[in-house]
Amino acid sequence: MKLITDLEQAFESFRREFDKFERGNKSAGTRARKNLQDIKKISQDIRNYIQESKKDEEAK
């Protein structure tokens, strides 16, 4: 599923940027926060997909 792949990629990007931030690269902190926003959005998309799937199943 594309959403899961997107979530995995966003998390890996976050992890790389957070590691850089931990080593003192302050601008990597900004990129890590952006990755967290992306993760939040993708997570919400997955939640919506699950909810819609449940509604569709109940309608049958």
C-alpha cells in the first residue's frame, strides 16, 4: 500500500535528520520537524482510509 510506503520513507527521513541534529547540525532539526509533520499527515490519511473502509464494509 502506497500510504504505508510513504510513512516508512518519511520516518526514515526523520531518523536521518534527527541523527544529524543530535550531532549538532541545527538546521537538520528544522528538517526533522518537517518530517514529523509529514508523518502526522500520512498517519491521518491512513486513519481516514481505515475509517472509510470500515464504513464501506458496514454498508454491505
